[in-house]
Amino acid sequence: MDDRRKYKNADRLIFPTKKKYPLLAAVLSLLWGGLGQVYLGQTMTGIVIMAIDIVAIFATVGVGYFIIMIVSVIYAYKDAKTLQEGKPIHPWGMRVKYVNKEG
């Protein structure tokens, strides 16, 4: 596990605790957009994506849902790969910043 002191706002990040499978995260997001994010520990992100999916299904006759689902699959896979590499992910999918501590 990485040294948490290397990361800015480490208390807010999701660090790998057990193995997460990128393909499983992608398949879950394929079943319902946001489900892969919930699997990865990005619970609020997943819930927001699921809520947007529900609105998109009715507002765009399914086209918006399809687009959101594809984006959700890509990001769930990417974030699971990051966790698999032993690096943390942000709960909202933002870029993780490193702290440069020299000395």
C-alpha cells in the first residue's frame, strides 16, 4: 500500500484495500451506469450517475442513458485499474494530486 503522506487530501481518497477487478467494474456499469463506481467505493458518484441515468432515460428516449453508460463503463474500468496498481482514486473521479515532500 502506498504511503498516504504522498497524497494531497489523503483523508478523502479511496485507497486499495482489496483487489478490484476492472472487467467486473466495467460490466457492472454496463448493466446500470454508476454500479461500477459503487463497487469501487465511489458510492456518491455512483448514486449521482444512477439518478442522472433515470432522468436521461425519460428525457432523451434512452439516447442520453446510452451515452452516460458508456462514459461510466470507461471510468469504472480506468479507476479499477488504478486501484489494481496500488494507487488511490478520488471519490468523485477527480485527478489525485501528489505532495512533493523533499528532505
